[in-house]
Amino acid sequence: MAAARALDPAHPKYAEVVYDALDGCQRALYTLGRRDEGLAVRAEMLAVGRTRAESSGDGEVWGLSPWAIGLLEEGRYAEAADVLSESVARGRRRGPREGELAWTFLQWTAALDGAGRTDEALTAMAELAAMEAAEAENGGGPRACRLYVLIRYAQMLDDGLRHADATAVRSGGGEKVERIPGLVLGRPVLHVRRRQRATGGRTTPPARRHRRPPLVARRQGAVLRDP
């Protein structure tokens, strides 16, 4: 960290070098179980990301997702929802990006649901389902992600005792979405927390920040088993 901070702030790679160093630091802290310190480092990562976004003018803020996931892990769902709301707003302007926006939406709905903001979570999921349907019409987006969104949306409607709406979502998916071989669903918020503990809070470094796994279902409570 000291070497990264010693770099001239005017250097074109300053933000990336410092962000990478902070990312490595927070991973080590999470691995050691020093979660409070790791979360504090993630807050610093976000500060670096905001400063870089302002100076670059591209509007892309590094560190929003790691900070939001850290908040989710600690049960700070309302704060996570606000951070992810910003991520979604920025993502809408950029477009789907091979599932990246869908993944952010799923994180957001998980945070809203965890915060007890059920109506907002359902509204967000409805928007995501519509977005996935539009992508499907254009031949884009991974099928597994689309099916997972439909299943999760229907589950949320059922939880809200809106059974007729849930049935309509399932039947409107164009296929039997409740019985997909190898697809196992879990609760989104709990899955985020388990996964981060298992990986030591690992986050995506700047050089690969747009490269999300194509199957969003893998990262939001659904697991696709190999045959």
C-alpha cells in the first residue's frame, strides 16, 4: 500500500494502482477474518473510484459493487440498497453488458428485500424481467439468467400472496420455468453472504471490472450443476 500511495497522484495510472492495492489489502483482511477493517478498505476503494470518475469524466465509479456486497454481508441492507440503486442507475445508461446490469439488479432486489422494502423489490424485479424479455426478443442474454429471473420474480410474488400474478409470470415465460434440470434456487441475500465468506471477500479488479460470468444465476442463489 505504501508504494502505491507514494505514486504521484498526477500519474495516469494512479487511481488504478491504488485501487488494485486496496483490493488486495481488503481480500487479505477478509481472509484473516478482519471484516470491519476489510469493509473500511472497501469504503476507501469507493472513494478512489469516485475521485477517478470525477477526474476522468466517464462517469464510471469503481468500488460500488464491493462496498454494496460488504454492506449486504453485515446485514446493512438499507444502505446496500441505496448504493446499488446508484449502480443500477449508472448501469441503465450503459446497457446490459452481457449480464452485468442483470447481476446488479439482482443484488439490488436482494438488498431491498432484506431491508423490508418489498414493494420496491418487486418493482425492481418487474423491471428486470421486462429487460430480460426484451433481450430475449433480440436474441441476447443468457437463457439461464432469464429463467432464474422469472423463477425468482414468481417466488417473490408468491411470498407477497400475489399468486395470480406469480402464475402469470410462470406461464408467460414461454416455457416451464419451475422444473429446470440442475437448477437449484436459494435466497439471494444469504447466498451473497455465504459466497463472500467462502472467497475471502474477493472483488473484481479494475482491469477486469466489466468481465462478469455470463451465467448470472451462478452468482445470485442459483447453481447450474454440470451433467
